[in-house]
Amino acid sequence: MQKSIATLCLSLLVLTFIGCDNVKRVLAPTPEPTVKIGFIVAGQRVTYPNGAEMAVTEINQQGGLFGMQVELIGHINKEAVPEVSVQLAESLIVEDEIVALIGPNRSSHAAVVGPVAQKHRIPMVTTTATNPNVTQAGDFVFMASFTDSFQGAVMAQFAKMELGISTAAIITRSGDLYTEGISEFFASNFTSLGGNVVAQASFDSGTTDFSEQLTQIAEMKPDALFTAGFVQDIADITQQARAIPLQNAAGEPTVFLGADSWDSTLLFNDESAEIEGSYFSGHFSPDTNEPNARAFVDTYMSVYESTPTGGVAVSYDAVKLLFEAIERAGSLEPDAIREQLAATENYIGATNIARYNENRQPTKSAVIFTIKDGEKQFYQQIDP
């Protein structure tokens, strides 16, 4: 697709995007009536809305839903305060009268926004929220990503069976549903495979000096260090660990392992991060050759002139899943949409979903990346 055509296509999008300062930025006139979809993203993942925008553009080019254009009303909660995401969800549902909510992307936010959607009986599809607890609010809450129970098992098995790692240490940001959960799932699976978790350390949000935790870990000489944190945490920890230096019993550099929070251009572009040779799990590889996913990547790159991350791909899929469910339901009635989301089978988009289980969590693959020459590279795909 030529850039000029793709840009023209994107200009057809009906979109209102709002930051936490409540300043509106209208990209195109909003025809009436519209089908309003809410979107919430927390933190610095400011490219995630791009995936949602692409999905809305596609449906509007096809005539919208039931003859009406789709309007995406988005909020970026940059401060990443869960209470703010709750307030935004309430506002979207009550004041904007959305028919469904996409997001949030963080598990700690999705877990508290879910009850809001459930209370109002509004279908909600999270994006990269991966902790299994995010769907506990009830039958209106669905996930578009794999769960941390699967992701933790994937990384534990990869470490033990593929890399031959026998001893691992874990460092975790405390007080966060995602980071604490993924650490627990990695540890339990690694141990069940015969691995030995020789040290576990935690840190509070805002920590920048990890010398105490890393010194204790270094004494155990682990083969691998599994880091469960966010971008700045990862950059600081890896830099300080290499400075110690953190090594295994043979005197070789300890291998750094992580999960999907590592998949960020902010991390790869951070020159202070010492992540060369690391491995982490993710949702999607832009190097895919699957036709639907390849078309998504090519279109995204032509419009945004950058490579989509896993979070962008899952944001696209969450919206597409919703649209397909609405079309199958033949209605904007919430219960009908919810029933069709639960009935999803063999969805093929940027990522694929075979089906949903009784907890509205999808069966889908994960990918493993390594970092070589400062760039993320696809290593292998792990199927359920």
C-alpha cells in the first residue's frame, strides 16, 4: 500500500482522542449518529491507540456498523493511576454512552475497571492486561491477550529446556498485579521443571537504586535473572546488574529474562539499558509471514512509519474482535454482543485466537524475542 493511499484511508477515521487534561483533539468531523467505542490506555504506551484507530478505519471504510460510522473515544492516562482509569471508564459509559470499552492495557487497571463495565453491563475487551484476575469482575469482561499463567509457563520452559538454565533469580516491582503475578507464575513453573530459584527480591515503584537487591542476588550467582517491572525499571536494573557485574557460577554473564512489558521502543532506544542478549516473551512478531498479520504490519508501517509492537497489534485485535461479535449479533444490545464475544472461534487478525474459555480468556500463541545488536529479533513461537 502506498503511503499516500494509507494516509488517505486513515484520514477517514472518525476519532476523538482525549488526554487526562480533558483537552479534545478532533481529527475528523463526527457524523451523526455514530457507534461510540471507548478506549483507555495507561502509562507511556502512547502508540497503542494506533492499532485501535486502524481497526476503526477499516470498519468505517466498509460502511461502519448497521449504516453508522464508528467513533473511537480514547483516553490516555499517562500518570497510570488506576483510580483515574476507573473515573475515565465511568465517564465513557455514563456521559459518552459507549456501546463497549477497549482496554485498559495494564492488569492493575483492568482489574478495577472491569467491575465498572460489569456494573453497567457494557462489554469490555482488555488489550495487553495479562493477569488472569482481570476477568473476575464478571461475564462482560474479556481478554484479547494471553494470560500470565501461560506466559509465565512459556518463559520458564524456554529458560529450562531451550537455554539449559538451572538457577534463576527474580526481581519484582511490588504492589502491582501484573509484575507480582508474572513473577509467581515464572517461579512456580521453573521450579516444577526442576529449576532452582535461588533468590527473590522486590522493589517499590519509583526505585532507581537497585544495588542492595542486586548485590544479594549476585551472591547466589544465578544463571538467569527474571525481571518483572516496567521500562524504566528494566533499564536501570540491567545497567546496574552489568556494572556489578552479575555472573553465574562459571563466571559468565547472567542471562536476563523478561515478559511482555519489555516489548517497548522506549526500552530499545534507551542507551543506558544493558539488554543485549536478553530474552523475553511477547504477543506478536512484526516479522510474521501470516497473510492477515502481514497486511496489518505493512499498513501500519505505511501510515505511521514505524514498526508495530505487540501492544499495538493486540489493541487492533481487541477492536476487531468486538466488531466481529457485533456483526454476528446483528445488534448493539450488550447481552447479544457479550454472547458473541464468548462464542468467538478461530479469529485471525494481527494475532490469532482459537477460542475463549469459561473465564473469557483466549487460547493463543506467544512469541519469544531476543535482543541482538540492540534490536528486538524474533526467536521462536510457542503455541498453547
